[in-house]
Amino acid sequence: MIVAHLPAGYLIARAWRRRLTPAPSGLAAWGMAGGVIPDIDMFWAICVDHGMVHHHRYVTHWPLFWLLVFGIAAAFLAVRRAGSGWLRLGVFATAVASHLFLDWIGSDIWLLAPFSDRSWQLVQISRASAPWPLNFPLPWVGALDVGIASLGMWVMARDWAVRHRKRNFAINRCTLRSRDPRWQRSPGGSGLISPASGPGIRFRSVPGSDPGRSAE
Ligand SMILES: [Zn+2]
């Protein structure tokens, strides 16, 4: 797979986030990082080995290597008693596993490296005879790659639009309240006091809004 890894990492992080209340920050970044990090070996494969070695042979595509990494990370978190770290590790590990699985569908993966030099591929693909890049989307694995990428990008764009709408709504509500004479500015001008709640209720500032105004 080529283009599916980053969006797949985002979708995995999103699935975790929907089941967590409250969700720790930065899960999407951990998911996307885990989704692409095994492919950092491409730099070595291209710049050092000049494409002479299949990049799945490198350590970042070894499942056993990642098991070791996650085991060390889990031991570290257990010693440090880092609560939210487990969630980030879970998202990151799931995204790395998704990368290896997606690669494994249509390409060789050395599942038991470094203890075995044998590689496995989940399904054999009959390549189309058209020249690359037309060759790429024709087999169904290419279509799956593009399909996952399209779904991930669509969900990402929709999430961004929802966040943008919520932020604009909060800023507009803040602006309307600051113009309403029933809402009084708190002493020192650091917030607004609700007419219903009485004095003492302050509302924090919305980042990016007028610094002289504040919002709920
Ligand atoms: Zn890969």
C-alpha cells in the first residue's frame, strides 16, 4: 500500500477517540505518525542502498521489532504510572500494526525477521499489463489503497469543518453576549458575568477572539 497509511492512522485514532471520554489530546497525531513511521526506511533504501534492497526487509517493517519496542514502552509506562500514555501507545501501536497489515496484503513481509529469512504475502496479485502508474490502481489492492485513502481524507475534511463551525459558533456567541447590556464585564475586564447565574461566573477567553472579550 502507498497512500492509505496516513489516512488509516487517522481513522484508527478517531475510532479510539470516539470511545474515550474525555479523550487525551494529540491522538490523531499519534495515529498518523504510527501509520507512516515504518516507511522511514524508504530513505535508507533509496539514498543508501539505491533501491537494491526491498525496503520491507529493514527493521521498521519487522513485526517482532515493533513487539519489542511496544514491550519496552509498556514497561516504561508501567514504572512511570503514566495514565494517558497508555492510550497514546495503544493508538500508535494499532496504527503501526495497520501499516504492517496493509503492506502484508499485497507485498512481502518478513514476519519472523530477524530469526527467519522467509517472507509472506497475504494474497498473490496478478499485475495488470499496463505501464506504471496505470498498473497501480488496476489490481484490487490498488483500489483498496485508494479507497482507504479517500475515506480517510473525506472523514478528516469533515472533522475539520465541524471543528471550524464550532469555533466560529463560540466566537459569534461571545461577540453577541459582549454587546448585550444584560451581560456585565467582570471586575478587571477578564470575562463576562451571566445575568442568570449572577456575579462570580466568569467565562474564559476564546483563542483568536477579541482579547477584550470572552466566551463560555
Ligand atoms: Zn510500509
